Amino acid sequence: MIFVVWSGDSQEAMRKSGGNRLLSFTRPISLNKIALTLMLVSSLLIAGCGDEGDPLKTPPDREENAEGFGAGYEIVMNRTPDLPDEPPHLAGDTLVAQVAYPGGCAEHEFRLGHEASRETTQLWLHHRAESETCSTRVYDEIRRAVPDSVLGRPTTLLLMPQDSVPYMLRMNR
């Protein structure tokens, strides 16, 4: 517990507080200033938590950060072996990928995650399927805009939940 002492003997206040911490001021401070300061400190602490929990900011890893891919899905080349392959690709500034996932009863959302270094952009899809209870195999084509800030790298990779080897979308050397 923290006590605020506006003036007077801080040693006397310390005895009265039972040894708890004190903020001692030589002149009175308005409660508005104290409230504003506490709000500022709280917002800095919250902001300091970073993006560690955001699945769109940290590339998924099949062993260590598999939750970065979200609910189960896989990137597929076609719906059946009889159809021609439709591999994932970039169409201008848009990622196009065929996906398969269990579903049929709830709404599904795919969001694009990305991370870029000097030479390489890694893209991945994060699948949200809240309250899904069905298990029908659903096929879908996903199109997501890739931010301009990461398109200019020479190499663009797509991380896939079913394979530890990323799929090369583009390589310009």
C-alpha cells in the first residue's frame, strides 16, 4: 500500500502507516494531477508489454509458437488430386492461398501476419474459429493484402502450419 503525505513529518506518517511506502511532497498536489500521473504510468506499463502476445507480430513456429497459426488449418494446392494445382502466390500486393480447415457451423476469419528483415519477408495466416463445433472439411480461397512496407524485400516466404519448410512466394536476387 502507498500513502501520500502532503506535508508535515514524514517519519510520524511512516509510523502511522505501519511501515508502508510513502510518497512525500512538501506542498499540496491536486488529486487531478495525481490521477493523471497514475493514468500515465499505467498506460506506459501496458504499452511496455509489447507485441509478445499478438499472433500477427511474432512468426509462428510449429514446435515453439504453433498458436501463432491459430485454429487448425492447412494450405492446400488443390481440392482434389484431379484438379490442377493452385499454389499460394502473390497477385500484385495480395497473397492468394487455398486453405482447408474443419468447420461448417461458425464464422471463420483469416488474418495476415508478417515480419520483415532486410532481405526476407515472412507471411503467415492466423485462423480464428471461435465456437466451432463442426468438423466438415471446408475449402476456401483466402486473399489478403500485403502491406507495402514489407513487399519490397527480395525474398517473400509463406509459413505453413503443416510444414516446417516455408513456401517460397518470390525470390529476386
